[in-house]
Amino acid sequence: MNLKKYFPFENYILTTKLPTDEVYKRLSDNIEPKKTIRLSILNRNSTKLYEGEITKESFRISRIISYQNSFLPTIHGNISTYFGQTQIQIKMRPVTFVLIFISFWLSIVGLVCLGTLLIGIFKINQILRTGFSPILLIFFGMFIFGCLLTNLAFKAESKKSKEFLATLLSGQENI
């Protein structure tokens, strides 16, 4: 079972027949320098789809969006040549602060769920006599909601970026 698909991370290699100079040119044409403050009202003036920085062998970018998504991937790419083809090793993940926050939140809620399960197991006779309180299921719902929100919000954005990069660089993902 591949557990990687359940985490907010994407790691893959994009292979293209374009020379590295053309890859840099195409990336540069679609990426603007990162702004410290970006307001959605002012985004209308932006003609480029991504912001970030490009160096000789790598880039770090994120999509410019007009809505709020804390799970927007930061895209790190390393460009190299391999047997006459250009390979871009791409890593996508949410911002570190978001990962720390959601990990903390899911840990706390997960511990409450585990405690609820353990108490339920040890006091099964009492629960069968007095009845089960559905209020206890709130924490399980919170845990499931947190996991789904993280994955669905991240995967939706990473899919858009994967398609954009593949189209822009005339490449295909190595499996």
C-alpha cells in the first residue's frame, strides 16, 4: 500500500527534451519575483501565474492565487541534464508553518480520540448499561476533517501546478 498519496507532499521527476537554457527561459517568462505582501485586489495587475526565484540550477516558486489556501504548495525544482534530456526534480509541500500547525492540531485531536477509544474499551460494560454518548464522536469527526482538508486542499493545488509545469516545459512525469 502506497501511503505517500495520503500526505501533503509531491516528489517526482519531470523529463523534457528541451535544453536547459530553454527551460530557464520558459520558467523566467512565467515567474515574477516574490512580493512581501500580496493582496488579492492587487493581483489583477499580475500577468504571470507564479512567483518566486530562479537560480542557475534550481527554482523555488508558488502559484499566484486570488483566494486564500493555506495548503498552497511551495515548489522546489532542481534542473539537470541526463543522457541528452533535461530533468527537473520537483518537490512540492505546504509552507513549514502550516505543516507544524496541522501536525500539532492533528496530534492533539488524535490523542483525544485514542483516549476515548481506550476508555471505551475498558468501560465497555458501563457503556452498554448506560448508553453511548454521540458527543464523543466529535473528536473523530475533527480528526477526519483535518486530514481531508489538508489533503484535498493541497492535492487540488499540486495537480494544477503539475499540469502547468508539464505543459510549460513540454515534459512528462517519470514514474
